[in-house]
Amino acid sequence: MTINKEQQGSTLTIALAGRLDTTTSPELEKELKASLDGVDSLVLDFSKLDYISSAGLRVLLAAHKQMSAKGGMTVKNVNEIVSEVFEVTGFADILNIA
């Protein structure tokens, strides 16, 4: 998995490519912990994300909880596979998916 970050003011956009699973989710978790100070809005771009596992969902839930206390978190460009995982797990009702 690759992580690309771009910050404009207090909005941080993180684009993920590859698979967000048990192996790679600690990397995203570490990146989020290091990057969210002073961020009011988090945008996760999943246009190149191929797969997400329960470990990835756990990281998203933690980020969602943290960002809810600030300005919010948006997930965009979700493919059919990831979208189906969100639907089945109920994350589609929790996350702001654009």
C-alpha cells in the first residue's frame, strides 16, 4: 500500500493505493497519528484502493471518532469492492462517503 498526503490549510487529504489489510493498516494508523494535529477536515481518497479488511476498518473507525470531535472525515472515490464491504459491515451508515 502507498500513502500520499496533501495538506491545504486545515484540510488533509490522504490517498491510498493498494490493499488496506492486517499488514498495512498499522502503517496508516501511524501516519494518521502523526498527521492529524491541527487538521480540522480529513479526506480519504480511495480511488486506487483495491481492498479493505477488518483491520483497515478499525483504523477508519478510530480516525472517524477522532475527526468527529474536530471538523469531520470524508471518504471519496470508493470502488465497488470497498463499497460492498462498507455496506455489509454498516460502515456505509457511519462514514461520510462522497
